[in-house]
Amino acid sequence: GSEEWKDIEKEKRKLEGQREELHAMHQALQRDEGERKEKEDEKLRAIVVKERELAARDAALKGEETDAQVKAKKLEGEISLSMEKMVKEHESFKRQLKVKQERLDADLHAVELEQQHVDELKSSSQVLESNFQVLNTGEGGG
């Protein structure tokens, strides 16, 4: 019984190691994906800022706006972009939090199932042990 118990424990540790490895790989993939998207968003924002600056300079050259108006528009554009960025970061953070919560819930459920399995193994092991003892004492008496 104890040999079987050791095998079960060893197998359990192996499975836990594999689960942790997969979890780490999954997190790395998600992190890479997030970083790539952030870089793309950053490039896009830079393009939008440049376009707005060019449009403002173009309008200024046409004499439609004063220098102060050009600066004000540029500032306005930068503020609006940083607000967009903050909103996106907040949404991204909320999504990550939700994903982490779901993972924690799944892990907790897996641990509960594992515990249930261990408890079942323990009780069946105890039954086997008591049967074994009954057999031993029965043979000793006869």
C-alpha cells in the first residue's frame, strides 16, 4: 500500500510540474502578445500625432491659423491621445485581472478535485490496510 502511495505522490508531483510549466508558457505567450500590441498601438499613436502636426503646420502655412492656435491644437491632440492610452491601459488591466481571476478559480477547482481524489485514495488505502490486518490476524489465530 505504501509503495502505491509513493507512486501516486510521485505521479501527482510530476503532473503539478507539467501544469506549472504549461501555465508559465501560457503567461509568456500572453505577455509577448500584449507587448506586441502595445508597440503597434504606440506606433499608430506616433503616426496620428505626426499627421495632426502636419495638418496644423499646413493650415498655418495657408495663414488660416496663428502660431498659438497651432500649438493649442497640437497640445489638444496629445492630451486626447494620452487619455485614449489611459483608457486602453485601464481596459487591458481589467481584462488581465479577469483572466487571472478565472485562472485562479480553475486552479482552485483543480486542487479541490485533486484533494477529493487524495481523500478517496486515503480511505481506500485504509480499507485495504484493515483488510490486510484482518487477514494477518486471522492467519495468526488459525
